[in-house]
Amino acid sequence: MNEDRLARQKEKLTREFGSELIGLLGSDDVVEIMLNPDGKIWIERLGKDMEVLSNSMDEHRALALIGTMASYHETIVDRDNPFLQCEVPLDGSRFQAWIPPISTKPCFCIRRRASSVFSLAEYVDQRVMTAVQAEEIKRAVQSRKNILIVGGTGSGKTTLANAIINEVVIECPDHRVFVIEDTAEIQCNAQNAIVLRTSLAASLLDLIKTTLRGRPDRIIVGEVRAGTEALALLKAWNTGHPGGIATIHANSAESGLSRLEQLIMEVSTSPMTKLVGEAIDLVIAIARSKENGASRKITEVLTITGGENGQYQTSSGELQAYG
């Protein structure tokens, strides 16, 4: 697609979004913008309750916007392909849309791309984490420990990962960093870095395998979702590539480890407690919060020292492994 056509489609998207939504895309306190099938637009802002806009979006405008987004990315969204996952070309935000017949009317969810990277010190200042937790994370970065970040949807896992990557850049500026993700969310300003994104031709598993041939010092994965990629990542971390970072959906440190085991059990019948216990050194759990004015809260920072006989050894005792 030539540059003139791309520019015209960006202009078309700007008109279809409208001035209000364009303004929200550029607002630092906006986390998500969500269009429901009834035409109502909901907004999540940092540290605040969800709000609904007074203006709505009708079905025809929503379909036009989703169609333009698909056209920009040279794909199709129709009754046979009724959902779309891509990036908003105006700012790189994550875009997920659904149209009939899988929804009654067109709807979408936009996760805004962070406009800046927080430091661990800023997390402490904003009471998202304690000074003790920040120091523990810094030591893990300096010692090239493998870090697993767990949390629910919208809990701030990726933003925290960006903050820890920033610490990697500060502490180890000469390290060669590989970032692997589905959509552009991870922000890495390391001088020696390669960012790889999945496509129809290359899965997360494919990218993890090829990364091993690129002489990585650290391997960072945006989010682990499947058993094959979880197993490949843990093996990579265990075989000469320490200091990695990954995120996973879970509600606590313990459930994050259990989730990893569940994923691996999809592709292997062997007990994985030992592999997980050897590969994961630090588990950080983050959750939504409204305590002390903070919108997010680090609820756990758990050091894993090993795994054996169905249990994980931690700095504070033992955790029962999954199953």
C-alpha cells in the first residue's frame, strides 16, 4: 500500500473517530475506550470509576470505522470474518472489534498505548508499590532473575513490565534485548534491542525459537497464552538466557504459577513443577486498586527458589503446585 493511500485512510479514520474520541486517544489519563452494541461509549481513566460519554456512536459510523481500520491493515472484516484485532495507526493503541453475527451490533475496545514509561521510583511515589518491593525488583534485574508479572485484565501488567524493562536499560545498558509480542504494547528503549511481533506467518512460539539464534541476553514476552509458547519460553530461560520478563493473566502469584502449569499440561503430561520452579525467580502480582489514591497496587512480590514434589519453594515457605 502506497504512502498516499495510507495517509488518506488515516485522515478517514480521524473523521470517523470524531474530535471527542481523538482527544481521548491523546489524553494521558485514559486507559480504555469501549463502544458497546447499544452505541454507548465507556471510558476508563486512571484511578476513576468508569464513565459513559454523553455522545454515542451509531451503527453505520462504527462499521465504517472498523472497515477502514481493517482496510488500513490490508485485511477484511465481514460476516465470515466478524472480528478484528490490530493497532490504531494514529497512535499505536490496541484495537479489538466485533461485528454481527457474533455481536448484535458493531462494538470495539481500544486499549491506549502508554504515552510514557514509569520508573520504579514513580511507582513508589504513587503508592503502587512500596520502597521495599521496588528494591527487591531492582535486585532481581541486577542479578538477571526471570520475572513473571501476573494480574487480571486491565490491572497494569504491561505498564509494569515497561517500568521493569526501563530498569534493565538503566542497570544493564549493553544487554541485547529481544521483545516478542502480539501487538505493540511493550516499550523498550534499549540501544541493542529487537522487537518481534506475531503474524499469520509467525506465531509466538516461532518467534521464541528464532530468537534463540539471535544471541539474546534477555528475552521478554508481552503475554504468555498457550502451552507450547510457555514451555518454549521456560526452556529458553533455563538454558543460558536468564533475566527475562513475561506477563500472564492470573489473580495472584500462586495462581500465576498454577496458570503456567495448566498451559504446559496442554502439551505435556510430565510434571512441570521443577521446570517452572527453576525458570521463574520472581513473581509480581498487580491488581486494580483505589487505596490511597492509587489506581493499581502491587499485591505480592514472591521469590521462587525451586520446585519439587508438587510444591514450590519460596523465600517465605512453600506453595502447593497445581493439581
